[in-house]
Amino acid sequence: MKIKARLRLLIVIVGAVGMIMSGCNLSQRLQPTPTLNLTEVYATLAAMMTTQPALTPSTNQPLFTATLPVATLTPARASATPGLTTPSSATQSNPTSPCDLAAPGQPIDVTIPDNTLMEPGEAFTKIWRLQNAGSCTWTTAYTAAFFYGDRMDAPASVPFRQAVPPGATVEIAVEMIAPLTPGTYQGNWKLSNSDGILFGIGPNGDAPFWVRIIVSDTLPGTPSPTSTLTLTPAATATPSPSPTATPPVSASGSVLLSPSDLIDLDTLDVTTLGADLGYQTGANSYHFFMPMSPTLLGVYGSIEPGLTDCQTASMSSAPIAVESLSIGTYLCYRTDLGATGRARLAALDTNTYTLVLELLTWALP
């Protein structure tokens, strides 16, 4: 706008000068009207424009550059020392998976496979390999937590040493000591998140993983006897045992189960109506006894339990992996009607995974 105004002013000045000059020379013959030299006008304007300050960008304006960080994870060495294996693109967790979910590693037992023979009081390190099959990272606030069974002097919980992202595999080590009394011992464990909520493996993510050992009945270095001294005790009067009342039984017998069968533990009927227990095939082809709420189930051991034993036994609604049980293992249960019972794994066909359970349900008082 300023340039246009100055141009008009210049034109007016040039015109006024021409009129003055023509007025002063009226007596002379008329001269032709001066012609406006546009080249000079443009040159003048150019000179006027160069006198104006140039518009330059401020040197105080910041220059923004974005640098995106790249996260890198260095996997730990996968050996006897517990470590972390990072996921490949083929094993990344599905975003729609539950937040907390574990899957058995390949293999799950890095050390101390099931039924390992131990000496009484022998110290050992149990290492499990588990995969994060959920959608949330297992932070260092997560732990491996004892669930039920035989703890074998292990700590109640073992914290994670490093974060485990979805799809990654981690090895968890727990220090234990074999019991002094010979027998079969099994400890069941789960994972615990930062809020103390337990989760595990299996189709519903609530089945425990376990360690099972057999403590031998001989101490190392025990000499064999070279002679036997037999003493004949004097005759003594043996008091006759007082009779004990046998608790009444409401149902007992053997039941053949195939995967996907359901059973009513109050009647021992294989039926979907009023079922207490399901026999299911889960992730990685593991097989599970799955209590139907409010039924409770727990592993008792290799010794036959009585009514009082099962009434005081540790039981929960968590599934129990059939692969974790030896033939002859007893379980205790409480039915949806509140009756207490026991089950014995009598036989298992590992080709079809049909099995035989010997069941006994005591009558309600």
C-alpha cells in the first residue's frame, strides 16, 4: 500500500513540475508536453524499496527435530541359569488375550522332572520354563507363588528378576529341600501379579504348575546289617481295640472318563445334569480335572485319605493337570451339595487319555 501511495505522489510531483515550467514560458511557443519516463519511475521506486528494512525470519524461533527411541531387549542366556527369551514375530501375543496368562514352555521342566528320586534332606533347585501368553508385561512386581501341596522349605514367593513382555519365555528358579520322611511329594505353584492376584496355565489360566519328587527310604552310606538279633518278647495282654464308627458312604465305585466328560460326584453319574467335575483337554494338549463351581478339588497324595483327612485337606476351584498325577494318586473333593469325597487315579491310557477314577463320596451328616 505504501508503494502505491508513493507512486501516485511521484506522478503528482512530476505533473506539477511540468505545469510550472509551462506556465513560466507562456510567451514562448508552445513546447510538447514532457513524456513520463517509466524506466526512471521504476528505478526510483526500486531505490525507495531498497531503503526499507528487509523482512527476515527471527533467529530466535526454535528448530524442532523428533527422534523416536528404539527399544531393544537383550535376551539372557537360556541355560541352567534362569533367563529370558524374547519373542519372535511368530510368537507375539494376541492383543485380545487376557492380561495375565501363562503357557508351559518347551519343556516346562528345565530341572527336576516329575518323580525325580531324592535323598532325605537333599537340597535342589527347581526351574520351570513358562511363556507369557497374555497381553500384559510381567514386571519385576510379579512373583512365582506357592499355591498348595508340599512346599519343601521353599520361600512363599520368588520375585521376577526382569520384565517379561508378551510372547517371551522366562525360566523361574526356586530353591527347595527334600523332606526327611520317605514318600512322594508334590508342590503346586502359580504366578502372582502386582496386585497379588494368582494366575497360571491351562485353558482358563488358573491351573498350577508343579514339582513332584520321590524321597527314597534309605539314607546314603547306611551299612547293610551283617547279623540279625531276634528277641522273643514276653507274652503281654493285648487290649482289644475299641470299635470305631465307619462313616456312612452315599456313593462309591469306578468310573471310566474320556476327555470332555462331566460327572456328578454325588451320584457318580457321567452326565451334564448336576455335574461337579469336568475332564477337559486344554492348551498344548494338557488334560485337566476342572471343578464346576462350587465344587472344590485338591491333590492329597499316595496315601489313602479318610473322611477327616479330606475334610481338612487343602482344596480349591483350580483345575488340576492329569499329567501331574501318578497312577495311584488320591484327590479329595467337596461336591456342590457339600459332601466330602476322595478319588484315586487307577488307570490312564496315554494314547486316548481315557482314565479310570475310583470314587467314594461320604454321606452328609
